[in-house]
Amino acid sequence: MSISFGRMSVQTIVFRISFSLWIPTLYFFRTSIVHAGLVASQEPQRSDGLCSTFVLPYKTYACQEFVAQTSDGFLIGVQRMWRPDIAPRDDDRQPVLLFHGILTGGDVWVLNPPDEALGFIMADAGYDVWIANYRSTAFSYGHLSFARSDKGFWDWSVDQLASEDLPSSLELIYSKTNKKIYLVSYSEGAQATFAAFSQGLCVDLVSKVVLMAPVSYLTSGPQLIDIASTLRLQRIYESLNIYQLSTRSPGGKELVDLLCAKSSIRCYRDWFRVFSGFICCINASRRAFIDQYETQATSVKNLDHYTQQVRLGTFAKFDYGEQGNMALYNLKAPPAYDLSKFPSNRLPVLIISSANDSLANPVDVGHLLREIPAGFMHQAVQNIGHLDFVLGDTSNRVVYDYAMEFLR
């Protein structure tokens, strides 16, 4: 028996994926991939960086590029933006880190106009705004040893975002400011925060936390997650030596086209709904501009970690199989993240979720809220989809007002 999606069977989908992979599938930076000379805290010069592309053209804002180096060799792009006319000195500004989600980059905090994008809104309020771009995103800086075409560059999941990218970003900010940091995490960024903090990592660097559209448990998900879980896409991809998922390559567009099943041949243009489900409030007139920068690549292993959670109903580390788990964890099954150790009983935490979020859906968020210690605040909003949290033109009122009030 074959599983069908529209008129296509699984066998047809696998054949078409295989055929499409003869097309070049790797999406390269416009600048050099491996910056072996860069070290943490350096200020690189990059004409196509986040600062020069999105922030500095407004003239009102100052912006600097930094690099945070992880212990496994990734060079995380971290941008710092502020309003010199509002808070001209470092000691006048409270640092805040904005940590993005899966298949996006740090640009989501500044893609919308200044009155709608959280990065600008926080800078206008006098904050010292830092934006992390974790490994593989276009506004990061590659790896000390691997190029993007290497398998090793893509051998990671949310486990490494929690153990490496988030702590490295926070440590860089603390080294520059000597202040505890407000953390605003979105989507997979929130999931990495839960994973890191439940292990006691970098908690002492943070003084307040806002978690928006918080992913943790995944009983179901949008179209991409559900179909990837059914097809075990990681096995298909790895058999063909493909380790990244990117809609910005010809093969990636073909894959998304297949995942859309009943939609048109050009359905990769509606990646918004394929990856995040319901959307209410993204300005259609800005789609062409947003499509220049999003989506951004993630590892197939990272996507498979999501599908593992759907299949097993757990929030746990990556499953390497019984033999691999014994070697790495000394357990037959991957260990669950112990959310009872999340410090919501001793650290101010605000969680903002939406009843219409297809990825961080109410059932899974409810499961999460029952697991973490009491003491947190929870704000449920209506009629906001997953991507609307960062790209919607109403989020400045529907979502960010709650975050700003909490941080004040």
C-alpha cells in the first residue's frame, strides 16, 4: 500500500525528489563561507550584513556586527543596534537578546518597518538590542573548518542551538556590557531556551525572559512537519547525500512544491503556510521584499528532530538509535529535557502563545505549561499565526505591547 498526497504516491514523491537533486541544491552566501580568522567578539566588516541591509539605511539607528564563536567551531552572527539620540552611553541601555526560530534568521526582527518590527521598537524604547543569527543562517559567518557543502556543517539540531549558539551569544553580550540580559526567544529559539535552561546553561546571564510562540512538545504540526514525519525525509535525503533544507535552491523549491501536494506547481511561493500553518496578518504588499531574505536554510537533522517529537510525543534530545544513544547518552532512548528544572519559579518569565498557532498549538503549549514550575506569566492572544509573531503587521499591538510592559 502506498500513501498518497493528492495524485502523487510516496514512490512518485521520492522519485521526483531524487530527480530534482541533480539540480544544484546548495545555497551559498554572497560573501565568504569560512572565516578562519574571525574570533569571538571581533567586529567584521560586511557590506551585505544585517546592519547594512536593514538597520543603517534608516539613519536613526546605530548598528554593529559581531561574531560569537561556539565550542564546535560555528561563527554566530550577532548584531547590536541602538538609538544614540535616546541612550548615547552603554551604561544607559539595558541589553536584550532577540533569538529567532527555525527556517528564519535574525532579520525577522527588522524586516518590517520600524513601527512594526520588534528590533526597532525596542531600540526606540532605549534598549541595547542584540540580534543572534544562529548557525546556517545568512547573517551568520559560517564555520572555522567546514564549508556549507560539507556534511559536518549540517550535523546539528536544536540540541546544539541550546548547548552552543544561545550560550555563546549571551556570553558575548555579557562580555561587552557586563550586565545581565533580557532574553526574547521565538519559536525554535524558545525551544532552545527551554532546553538550555532546563540543563542550567547560561541562566545566570539572564534577568528576564519572554518566550513567544514557544515550541516544545509537538503532537502535530504544519504541513511540512507532518509530511516529513510520515515520509522520514531525513533517511531519503541522507541516502542522497543531502543534509540541508533550503527553499532558496532549485531542488528545495521542487521539494516544497511536492510537499504542498494539492497546490499549484508554484506553491513554493506560499512557503509561509507550508512551514507555519495559519497566517492572518502579514502584509501582502511586502511579500516580494520578505521573499528576498526568507526562508533560510536549516539542517535536515534539525527537521528530523522535530518529526521525532511528533512520532514519540516527547521533548527529548536527538534519537541516534539504540546503539548511538548508548554511546552518547549511556541510555537506550534519548533523555528527555527535564522541564521541572526550568527556572520559571526564580526568574521572571512571560510566555505568549496564540490559540491559532499551528506549530506551537494550544494542546502542546498546555502540556508545556503543566511541566514547568509555577511562577511564570502566560498571555494567550487570538487570531495570530506562528509567523505573524515576527512578521505580522499587527503584532506590535497584539503581541509586543505585552512583552514591552513585562520588561518595563
